[in-house]
Amino acid sequence: MDRGAYTFGGRQLRVPINEPENDAALHGLMSFVEWQPVRWSRDAVVLSYALPPTYGYPFQLSFEIEFAIDKSGVRSTLTATNIGESAAPFGTANHTYLAAGPGGKIDDIVLTVPADTRYVVDDRLIPTGTAPVEGTEYDFRSPRRLGGTRMDTAFTGLARTGGAAVVRFDRPDVGVELWVDDRHDYLQCYTDDSPEGDRPGRQGIAVEPMTCAPNAFVTGDGTIALRPGESHTGSFGWRIAG
């Protein structure tokens, strides 16, 4: 979020800056919280968390997330419920990395991203607008090798089949698909070019399912206003490509 400041319901609010080099608030309000298991079985677990109000986000939400495994793959389903007394701005994003494989780099992955639009950003990675991917290095609508392409890039305009948009990763040893339901209209692709510490770069690629665009609390692009008692549910998952 640009400078950590946003307006909602006529109130001017500010959350802490945790990316000082860009004067921005990053990764939301639940990056370092402890979820509690509430239900589990042989092939699924449900975790819960209640988000307390703060000065920067004076709203109350409760969450349940289910991780389930079946013969088709792994599915994650998040439900958020407004348990407060006023409408609350809401949006989610999930970091999901695919490793390059033993001893490899992501350069050899053949990537398919069914998005026709990308977000253009300034030197602080704040979106300034959108542009078509056609004719650019960000066009992965047809499968092609990632090569040296670097991305910390958000996409939208997702092509769907049966309500789902599907990202495909073809490594030399396996093909994997990430699917997102129709509650996720945005994807953030990150090629891990500058990892912290001495870990080598480009060992993994993240494609993050998102219900809203970056900086959405400022721009309103995809922000959901949850009314008191209202819930929002969205799912995504991984599977071996057929």
C-alpha cells in the first residue's frame, strides 16, 4: 500500500510501513500470525484466526482456511466473515511458490499465464496503470520458456474455462497447474531474483492468487466491502498437469 495510507467509509487510516525503502506497507495484516486448528481429518485441516481491530484497520474479521488433498490435488479455501459493527475493506493474496527443481533455475520452466493485462509500476513498485501484455516480455498466454524474464508483476484480464483460470508450469521433470476460482481476478508473478541472505536467486517462482490488485485499498481496484455478518469465500489449488 502506497505510504500505508488509505480512505474507507470517509475515514482516513494508516497502517505501519514495513517496506521502508519503498515507503509502503506490504503483505497485509496477517503475515506473522498464529492460526489455530479447529477441525481435521485424514485428508483435510481447517485453521481459524480472529483479526482484532487496530488503529490502522479498525475492523473485526474472523477467518477459516481449509487445506484439503484428494486425487485431483491440493485445494485451499479461505472464508472471511465480518464480525464487527461496520463495513470493512477486504482483499486477500496468497504466496504459492514452485521450486525450480534439484540444482536448477526457473529459467527452464515453460510458463503459461492466461492474463491479457499487466500492471505498470513506478520505481517504488506502486501501480500507475495497466497495459496489454501483447508484444511484451510479459505475454505468457501461450506456453513459452521463462528464460531470463524478471517479474514482480501483477496481472489481470484472466481467461477462464468453467470459471477457473489456470496457470501452468512445465519443468523438465513434471508439469504442474495452479487454478484459481472466479473470486480471484488477479495474479502476482514473482521470480525471486534478489533473495535475502546467501540463498541463490531464481530457485523458485511465485504466482499469487489475489482477490484485488496491488494498492487496492488506495485505488479501490478489487477491494471488497464486507458488511457486518457478511462472508466471502474463495478457493485455489495445485494439481499435476494432465
